[in-house]
Amino acid sequence: MANWRRVAAIYLLPAGVFQSVVVGGAYGTGREVVEFLSAFGPWGGLAGTALVTLGFTAVLGASFEFARLFRVYNYRDFLHTLLGPSWVAYEICFLVLLTIVLAVTGAAAGRVLGEAFGMPAQVGTLLMLLMVVLCNFFGRRLVAVTLTAGAVAISLGLVALCTLVWQASGETLWATLATGEIKSGWLSHAAQFTMYNSALVPVLLYSTTAIERRGQALGAAFIAACAGVLPALVLHLSFMANYPQIITEPVPAYWLVVHYGTPVCLYIYVGLLFMTIVQTGVGVLQGLNERLDAWRTQRVGQAFPAWCHALLAASMTGLSLWLSRVGIVDLIAKGYGSLAWCFLAVFTLPLLTLGVWQIVRAPARSA
């Protein structure tokens, strides 16, 4: 039993945390999978998922090993050690990412609740953002519960949905794959998907403290990468049963539920999606609160009170509500796409060059 717990702490915990971080709006709506993978054809999407797996493995492996060697398991120490004064550039990019994530989740909530129940999209968006503010007011414990429950629920929901699609349209799916279509642009878009999701890695390093050897770090990175990409692969294959018409759908996973599920399935999906959208927003704002609390604690010895957290959440969600009017498709395509190149400059390249150089030069520590 003790050995199993150790194996789970080394290899499974980082994978579970990483998957919960990327599941949220990315896989719950299916829009990001379509935008960065499925839009480039059946084999373009498969090639993209392979590239994303390799990219995640490289970034996670370098991050896990860097954290192990230098004993930096929280994001502040990790970034300061890796980037020095340039860590500020990462924080600026991350703040912009948080704002766009909230806007995307708000737009998704408005769209789905509008189509499912006929309510105005702005009402659905506002309802989601109000729930995010309340969850952040009640703090870390509630956030941890919603993050865990949301990741498990949406993963199970996606498995059930994709099983329905494959049973009903399996022949069409295989016929689409048999065309061998691969469109140009798959490489750059898969790289973008990798880079903006990899920017979240520093916030999950707390889950890697059990790693003691370089081989364990690399093994854990590969397992976490596969866990993060597997839902994208399953969704991509499901989308191919209705390719290419599904590419234009703002919330393609919802479209699949409408066409393949029962009314009960639709209500369950909307409930699960809304919960995961809320937990994504909660996780985003909690991360920002913890950054500011760490900064204030370092200077005055105490964190911000709960009402300050709620005020910050209200301000951020107000800005996100305004941005959500752009629409989920444009927010994902233009917002995430542009930020990917920013994170390449401020995090991915420094990690895979300067970070790897520091790893190589560091004294051996149970390598």
C-alpha cells in the first residue's frame, strides 16, 4: 500500500492536477479543440495532438526537473529562479490570460444557457460571473472542492458523450479518417495550443514534491502530458463523425449532445458544463488572489481580507463581461492565439534554453 501511494504521488498526482487545469473550458465546450486541432482535418488534428503531447512532455519535464533540482515548488520561487527580473513579463502575460479565460468562460456560459433555456446570453454570462465572485469570497476550501469535482464530472461526461457519438456514427467517423485529409496550418496552431496551456505549469508544481529522481520527473511529465491531451484526442475523433460542418459551431460539444443525446442528457451536460465553467473561473481568480496575498504577506505580514478578494473578483469579472461580447469563437482564435506567442517569449523559450542549461550545470541530486 505504501509503495502504491508513493507511485501515485510521483506519477498520478501531477497528471491529475494538470488535466484538471486544462479540462475547464478547453474540453467542456470543445471549441478550443476545434480551433487548434480539428479545423485542420482528420489527420491534421491527429498530427496536432501528437505535437501537443511532445510539447507538453518537454515543458512539463523541464519544469518538474528544474523544480526538483532547485527545490522551487511554488510559482513565485520557480519563476524568480528561472527568469530573474523578467518574471514580471510572465506575470503581465498571465494577468491578460486570466482576463481572457474569464471572458471565454463567460461567453460559453451565455451561449449554452441561451440555446438550452432561451435566456439572453448576457444573463447567462452574468449568472456565471456572479457565482465565481461568491465562490472566491468563501475561499480556498470551496475552490479546491469545485476544481476537483468539476474536472472529474466533465471528464466522465465527455466519455459518455463520445461513446454515444461513436456508437451512432462510427462508420462515418472511420470514413472521414480514411480520407487522410491534413490542412496546412496544423503545426502552428498545435504549437499555439501547447504554449498557452503550458503557461499554467508553474501553478501546479506543488503536486511534484514527491519526485526525487530525474527519471521520475521525465516519466511523470510524459504521463501528465498524455492525461492532458487524451480528452482532446477523444473529442477530435468524435468531431470527425460530423466533419466539416461541426467546425463552425461555437460550442461543438453542445451541438453533439443536441444531436446524439436525449433531453435528459442535454440537461445533465448543461449542468456539468456550467459547473466546470464556473470552476475554471474560480480557479483563475483564486490563483490571482494567492499571487496578491503572497505579495502583501511578504511586505506587511498578512494577506488581503475576504472582502478584498470579492472586490477583485467583481472588477475582473466586470472587465470579462465586457470582453465576452466579442464572442467565444473570436476570443479563442485571436485572444489565445496571440497570447501563445507572448508566452513563447516569456516562458517556453527561457525554460527550454536557460532552464535546461541550468539543469545541466546544476550539481547532481539523485539524477
